[in-house]
Amino acid sequence: MNLYSNKQKWKIALMVIAIIMVGASLFVSNNIVSKVGSRERERAMQWADAIKKKLELVTLTDKTFRQLRDKERKEVQLWVDATKEVSKETPLDIIPDYGFPLKIINENKDIPVILMDNDQAVSGYINLDFDTSDIRAAQKNATLSAKEITQIFEDSLKALALTWEKSNPSFTVEIYDGLFNTYYYCDSKELIRLEKQRDSLLQSFNNELINNQDLVPVLLVDARTNQVIGSNLKKDKITPEALSGTISELKLQNEPIVIDFQNGQRNILYFDDSEELKRLQYFPYIIFFIIGMFVFIGYLIFSTFRKAEQNQVWAGMAKETAHQLGTPLSSLMAWIQLLEDQHADPMITSEMQKDVDRLEKITDRFSKIGSGAKLEVSDLNVTVQNVVEYLRPRVSSKVPIEFTATGELPILHNGPLMEWVIENICKNAVDAMEGSGSLQLTIHSTPEWAHIDIKDSGKGIAPNQLKTIFQPGFSTKKRGWGLGLSLVKRIVTEYHKGKVFVLESQVNVGSTFRISIPQ
């Protein structure tokens, strides 16, 4: 029977099941990652669509604000014309009608206007948010006269008028011959309020969507000029110097998407996987690593327990065997003594005594395994020679046994157990030769090791069996428990701290076993 073969089949079956489970888990996790990646791609497209909506909103509001500014400029122009009309000189005999121009002048309740004369002195103002009281409040720690306060106020108006002129061109009107007034104006309060609301909405939009670094990393550039249209990457990533490298990095992560805003402008959207998706890609492998570590540690623990149980079983079986052999041995010794006393044939009692001596040796071997082997320094050559002399008359004459050794080799070992080891290997070799061949035993040493080589000319060992022949239950025979070589390995490795292995083997040529004992 071959218990090890069945054990190997179970190992292979469990390995196949484990591989299938790992493959299925990876397939499911990769499928999830793929779906998440597709959703992130859709989010990137939605981000680009939001950029488009923002551009449309900015374009629309800018157009609206331009129209409102044009309208306000016309209103200022009308207000200036009305003011000019009121300021005209009229003949004394004609009473002018200022009702309409005054109505136009009075209707301006929202557009700030500052009036300055030829000498750049402030002639008037309307719809301002501050006056001299605000100047006095701002200068509360300084003692200023009314004239000084007025001068500061007028200087502020002059500076404000020059600022307004940068965005809204002024009007210069000739009031009298050689007298010109310049009208400076600014956007109305309502228009400024609307612009602030628009800017606030755009800023909120940018912070929540476009500049949000928690979303998928995205970069939208103009396909023709390579100018950045929008991105939520860090600023140092989209500087002119770093932009080319950033685009190259994003190209390696995902295929860019070309977007047409249907206004003659083509844009390219580059995007990366989110940090969550990157971590999710490695998550299955981390889980498998952790599970594998637990399985490995568990295997080591159970393997240690199993070996401890095996040791107890081996020791128990050895003690029980030695104990069971003790009773019939005592009886046989008594029968031999009785036969000798009755003057039986000496050859019969002699052969029976040899068998009893053999059984005593076997009992001694099992008792040593059960209770622990005592190692003594003795000549290893003598130990091997004893085995050779025992085997020669008990094997076929067609299997000559050669033994080669040089000088004495004192080694710390247990003679009876080492004889058992060599005997087991030699018997297996004789069985492998099937009654015909040669068996060679050679002893040689190095400063660290003493080597016993046992070479046979048998049928050899297949390469796929070299690592399993010392396993319990392995056997190439139809009858047998497959424990001989397992005992050999235990005696050499556990009791003598040595090594036993197949040095070389060829099918149908023979094998060489090596036993190495430390010196």
C-alpha cells in the first residue's frame, strides 16, 4: 500500500481547489475594479461637461453684463445731456422748460458719477457710498479741520474717478465757451451686486467640483494650444514647466478622451484613477497575503502538533513492541536451556540461540527508539562491518557485497541503531536488484562529516519519487507499510543529527544512498 501517494493526491486536489478559489476571487475583485473604473470614467466625462456648462454660463453672463454696461452708458450719456441742457444759457425773455431734463437727472438713483472741471477740481458727485463723515470717522485719532477733511475727501474722489475711467470711459462736455466738465462714472450698485453673486456662484462651483481634489484627478486642455482649461490637480502639476510631464503621466494611466464642445473648440481630457480605486486594485492581494500568512502559521502550528503526536506514536509503538517481544524471548531462552539439559542436537540449540540473539537485538533497537538512544564514540567501520557480516550469508550468492574502508573512524553514534539503518537500506537495495546484482558499501570522511555510501545495481528510483521515499507510507512494493526508510531518516536525523539522502540514481542502472554523520 502507498499511503503517501494518496496523501499527495489529496494535496494536489486541495491545491487545485485553492487555485480555483483564488482565481474566482481575483475575477470578482477585478470585475468590481473594472466597474468602478468605468464609473470614474463617467465622472470624468461629467466633470468635463460641467466645465462646458461653466464656460457657457460665463459666456452668457459676460454677454449680459456687456449689454447692461452698454445700457448704463447710454443712461449716463442721457444724464449728461440732460445736465448739459439744464446748464445752457437762455435769453431773458424766454422761460425754458427744464421739466424733462430734470426728470432724467433725478431718475439716476443708482449709477455713481463724479464731475470734474478743467483744473481737475471736483465740481460735484452723485450716488456715492461715502461722504466727509466717513473720512472724519476714519481719521478719528487725528485732529483735522473741516477744510482738511474736505481736501482729503476731494483727493479720494479724484483717485476714485481715475480708477473708474480704466473700465468705463469718461464723458467730457463743454458747458460754456472754454469751460469743460468731465463726467466719470462706475457700474451701478445693482450691476456690481449681480457680478458679485455670479462670481460667488462660480467660486462655489469651482471649489465643489472643478478644484475638488477628492474627485477623480482630471486635466482638460485645449487640443490646439495645449492651454489648461480646467483641472483639479495641484497647482505645481499644471505649471507651464511641469504640464508636459503631467500629461505624459496621465496618458500612461488612462486613454485620453477627445471632447468637442460644438463651438469649434476641441479639447482633450486626461484623467487618472482615484486613490480609492488604486487601493482597491491592491486590496485582493493584501487580503490573500494576510490569509496566506494565517494559513502558513496555522500549518506550522498543526504540523508541529502532528509531528509531536507522531513522535509519541513512534515511541509508544517501539516501547510496546519491545515489551511484547520480551515475554516470548524469555520463554524461548528457557526452552533452549531445557533442550541443552536434555542433550538435544547441538546444531538445533545453536541455531535457535542465533535466532534468539537476533530477536534480542531487534528488541534492543525498539527499546532504544522508545526511550532515547545513547550515543557513544566507537569505530564506525566496525559497526558497518557487523552489518555486512550479518547480511552476506542471508542474501543471494548472486549479490556480492563489497565493503571498503580505510583505518579506524571513531565517531559518536549508537551502534545498534546505526546497524539497523544500514541493514534497512541494504535490504531495500537487494530487493531492488531482484536476486542479481552487486552491493557496495564505502566509508570515507571529511573534517566535518563521516559518509557511508551504499550503492546498488538495482532498478533505480524515478526522479519524481526522490523527495518522497523517506515519507511514512511510501513503498514501491505490493506488500509493505512503507516505514523502513522513514525509520532510517528519523534515526539518522533526530538521534544522530546527521543526513540521509539519495546521492544519485538512474532508472534501470542503480542508486546510491549516502548517510552522513557529523564528526
